[in-house]
Amino acid sequence: MDRPGADNPLPPNWPHRTQSAFVPIGRLTWHLQVHASRKPSDRTIVLLHGTGASTHSWADLIEVLQEGACVLAIDLPGHGFTRGADPKNLTLPMMARDLHELFLEIELEKNVILVGHSAGAPLAIELAYQHSGLNNPAFQITQIIGLNPSLVPPPALYTTLLGPMVAPMATSGPMTSMIAFIASSTAMVNQLLDSTESKVSDQHRDYYRFLFSQPSHVQGSMGFMAGADLPSILARAKDLTIPISFLIGQRDSWVKENALKKIIEQYFPKAQITIWPGGHLLHEEQPLAAAKYIQAIALTNRETSAAPAYGRGK
């Protein structure tokens, strides 16, 4: 891993900037942040952000999480400061394969807990599917934790009208450059964040504004949206044997609670479901509580009442 020097592309105020490293593997140069465990541990908590986010999304959870595990936060391909992604390759299977190569390169601890927010959750599930077919793997995926997981198929309006438009736009340099310019000079990002029904801090809003001023980030975000194949994820759900827990925000207007619960109960009947009164970005508005929720599961291999009990159970 290469630590950034004077040419560090991260803004001076970027969270955990000193923990950043860049790992070139094939076509990609990954940006990741590694936080060592404060206690001897054989566990790594891997944090996978959602569409349009980056490592900054987890910044306020790190201190708690590294109390008993190594913590790895990653900018997914096409996002943040990870470079070299082809928008056409931002499918869940391809990104999962790329992540596995990264994990082998940096040699994770023996036991891995995958934590995915929004679109990061189906990516974690895809990674677990692929990993389960390996012989003598270098590490074990022991838990999956999904925060407001994007497991609900898009509405019919998206599928019939908007869906066919996203993929061509995702590969259009001029289009993404135009969107980045608009995002940096208008209130578009604030409106987008407000629509999550989460109370996002001014500092995190600044991080999002910076990200969406970068054409590569806009293009990667749209490519990730276009490449999602939720029916494939759900069709293989019965094959998943790893314990899985889902945290759902009651106010989430992007992934509706009732629709999501129906999907989980149908396809992941053994999953633990916890309900909180938060929006889509609940881990950013309630970072300490979210970190303790993750920690309670990751360090005990089960969901416990150590997590804040706003509302638990199905």
C-alpha cells in the first residue's frame, strides 16, 4: 500500500486523511483507509458505502469500531478517490470480484464482517455469494450487516422510463461533466440530501458537494445505479448461510420500510431486523449509535441488546 505524499488528492479537511492509502491492482487504483484495532483481534470490519458516497460516510463511526477490530473503509470503484473504473464494469459481480482481489492483496484478518449501506448491502451479499464457492479461502466472511439495504426493486416508472436512460448517461463524459458543474453551483446536493429524511451535518454536506463536483464521481455513481441487478441477488438468497442483520430507518424515503421488510422476510427469513427512527443516512445522523449497533453484532457474532434499542425485532 502506498501512503499519499505531497501529491495527496484528498482535500486537507478530508476525514481520516492520514489513514488513507492507495493500492493499484489491475485497472484500478483503490483509495482505502485502514484503522488498526486498539486490541489484539482476528477480525476486520469492512465498510462498503452506498451509491454516491465515499469513505467519509463512515468517518464518525471509526473510533468506536476500532475498539475491538481492524476497520477498513473503501472508496468503491467510480467513487471518491478510487481511480480507473470503467462505468460499464460497475456491476455487482464485477465489483465483488474486484473487492476480493483487493482483500487478498492487503491480507485481511481471518474473520471478516461486511457492513454495507444502501447499495453497499447487496454488494456485500454478492461478495459473500462468490466467496462461498471458494476452496480454502484466505479469510472467512462471518457476518453481513446491511444499513437501509437497497434490496427493493425500482418502481415500474423507473424500470420503464428512467432505467434505459441511466446506462447511456453513465458512460457519457459530457453529460456527467455537466451534472458535476450543476451540482457544484446550485442547491442540487442539498436537495438530494434533504430527500433522504436524514439530518446531515454541514460538514458532511460539504464532503458530498465536493464529491459531486467531480465528473468521475458522478459517472461512477450513475454507473453503479445502472449496474445493479437486484433480481439476481434475491434469486440466490436461499444459498446464503452467513448470519445477516438489517438496520432499517423508519423515515427512509429512498428505501421504504414496509416494502423492504416484505423483501427481507420473503428472501432472508432468518435475518435479524432492527427498526430505528432514522432516515436513509441514519449512520451519518446517528454515528455513535450505529457504530455500537455494528460493534455489538461484529464482536459477538449475534445481534444483542448492546445496540441502542429504539426498536428491535420483526
